Amino acid sequence: MARIAERMRKLLPSARRASRDGAAPPPARSGRQGRNLFEAAAVYVAACAEDDQERMDEASTWVSPGQLSFGVNELAGRALLTLARERNQTPETVARALLGIKER
């Protein structure tokens, strides 16, 4: 449980790692061909978690800002539901725990 919370905290800008720990960058793909908003969101969020500004910038060009926002929101919702099911808790409880917000 703590491991999942730790991974989610890394998605927050304040907790991003300063480097990619020497990991090789993913292969570069040119153009928007074959891109969709969910692929853009997945690459964008993963790049945010890894503090990879270059990949964030690239993914943000694949779709419109509105589409990217929708995709990121959809990814967050699906991730939250998955974590809630794994923990046998409500999505609100998990969201509050991930963000460090006390229960009501």
C-alpha cells in the first residue's frame, strides 16, 4: 500500500525526480500519425513522473490541449478506480490518501 502511494506521489511536480536515473530515452517517433489522445496522455503523464520535459513537450503536440486534458483526466480516473479496487476502499478515500488529505 505504501509503495503505491509512493509511486503516485512521484507524479506530483514537487516530488519529481531530478534525473531519469540513467535510463535510456524511449525511441523517437516523428509526426502525429497514429497518435490518439490516450496515447498522448499516457506518454505525457509518464514523462511528468520522470521529469522529462522533452517528452512532455512532444506528447503535448500530438493532440489539442483540450484533448490532452481529457486524456490525463481519464487516465487519473482509471488509475484511481484501479487502486481503489486493489485496496478495497472507495475512490475518494484513495484519492485523499494519495494527496495527503485527511478523511472527512
